[in-house]
Amino acid sequence: MTEKTTAQGPASYFPSIEKKYGQPVSHWLSLLAERPGMKHMELVGWLKAEHGLGHGHANALVAHHLGARGGMLGA
């Protein structure tokens, strides 16, 4: 019997983000890295307004980005 590992948390959204928007997750994370100093919900709003991402997808990317940086996850 083999154990199957599935992504959890924000990363669980990554396959659907790549499929829906046609860009690898690294593309979105690099865009977020270019916007230092913005808070979680500011970044979510920016991804939605400027790039047409849905709220859940934008939120997952921002949570992963800020979590990897040890940044604030609050609004």
C-alpha cells in the first residue's frame, strides 16, 4: 500500500489556479513579491482587481506568499 500525499492549506488551490489562469504559481508569487509592504487583504484585492483572480484563489496565493516570508496574515 502506498501513501498518497496531497497538498493542504493554501497549496491545495495551486493546481486549479494554474489550470484556470494559465500561469504557474511561481508567476503569481513573483508578482506578489514585487509589492512589499502591502497587507494580506490589500494583496488579495490587488490580485482580484488587476489580474481577475477569484477571491479564494487570490487569498490562497497571498496566504502562501506571506506565510513563506513569515509575514502578517492579518488584514
